[in-house]
Amino acid sequence: RQLRKLVPPFAVSVMQSECIRVALENPGYMHERVQGIVRERDRLTRALSDHPTWTVSPSSGNFLLIRTPDAQQAFDHLLTNGVLVRRQDRHFGLEGCIRVTVGTRAENDVFLRAAHAAPR
């Protein structure tokens, strides 16, 4: 317990440190990966813009925050369709919200099919 007091609240593990080192040593690869995530994030945002009940918040990260009429129902529906998202509705001001991480094109296609088939 005493040692935990010395660890910063957002500590970085040895594995994460190594990944960061490799990423910094390969900026071309990282730039390519970031650009791919940005393209997919924008594609998801556009594809969800006509969803009848979900609203996507603007994002600059590798995830989307989506407000739904019922986060639990959206979570259950997506999980049943093979998509795991994070409920955010337990946080103040995020009632009805889920968080979706931007994945590969194939993963995002599975998510989009499930999202457009979600109960209204």
C-alpha cells in the first residue's frame, strides 16, 4: 500500500513505454496509422449522420461519443451483434452515451451494420 502512493495516477507500464519508444523511432509508420484512424473516424461520423436516433459528437481522438435514447439498450444490441462498446451513461452529463473506438475498416463495417439495425 505504501509503494502505491509513489506511483503516479496514470502510470505507464514497461510494455507501454516500449511501444512508445518504437512508435517514436518510426514516425512514418505512426503518421500512416494516424491518417488511417482519421479517415475511418470521419467515415463513421458521416455514416452515422443520418441515424434516426443517435447523435455523434465531434471527435479529434480515436473514438466517437454517441448519444442514444438508451445506452444500455444500444450496448446490448451491439454486443449481440459482435460489437463491444463502452457505456458512458454513468458519468454526469453523458446520459444515453456510448463510446465507440475506431477500428479497422472491416470492424467498423460490422459496427455500422449493427448500428443501423439498432432498435429505435
